[in-house]
Amino acid sequence: MHTVGFQLWPKSPKWLKNLFVGGASKMYYEKLALEVGATVAGLEVVKPSMIVGESGIEHRFTFVAADGTRKYAFDVYNDLRETDILRTYVKKMDTMAETYVVCLSGRPDDKAKELARNYGIDVLTPMEVGDFFSSRITQFIKSPKAVLAGR
């Protein structure tokens, strides 16, 4: 199989194959969907998608949006494993951002889902990302501030 100008050998790691065979394009489109959804929901898109934590360390997320002082951070993974949840949890604890993970395959590992639930991290599939922003738009429309501002 030839991709991006070089051959991926049969024993290449799965993450490398996913990156060049649809994984990178899936990630790009999911990031774009997050950006569009956040903008429509009235959130500010934070670029670069980094948040400085209480420790002073800059933490990179796949996507970050903000609403005043609240920050919404998303990490996107092709397949979701426990180590991915731990990685996101460390960033969540240091940044205090509302944190979500998106599992592109739509089939997160059961142990990872349980760990995410225990750590207060919401796991979304690509289909649920739109619902997240739709509910945010509904809350925005119903808020008294929006009514007073003439929105």
C-alpha cells in the first residue's frame, strides 16, 4: 500500500496506518465540525488550542473553545483507551477546563468509558458532538442575558 510518498509496511503500528489511511482526514473533519459548532453556539474558538494550567505548563488539546471565563477542551482520538483518558485527565486537573473526549471510531473501550465517567470526562462519538453544541445553543437562546441583549 502506497501512501503519502512512502510504503507502510504490513508490520507498521496501527496508529501509523490510521494516521495516513483516513485517520488524519477524520481528525481534520472532526476538528472542523467542533469549530463550526462552537462558533454557531456563540463560543470563542481558542487558537492555538492550548490552555496554561495552574502549574504554569501549557497543555495542548485537539480543540478549545471559551465562553468568558469557562473553557471547553476537547481531545479527539481514533480509538479511545484508558491511557488516553489518563492523559486528558491530567490536563483537566491542571487547567480546570470542562473536558471532553471524542472517539472517532464510535466504539470506545469499556474500561476507558468507565474511567472517564469516574474522572468526570464526557466521552462523545462524532454523532454526539452536534448534540453537544445544539444543547448549548438552546441554553444560550433561553438565557435572560440573550433576551436582554436582543438576541
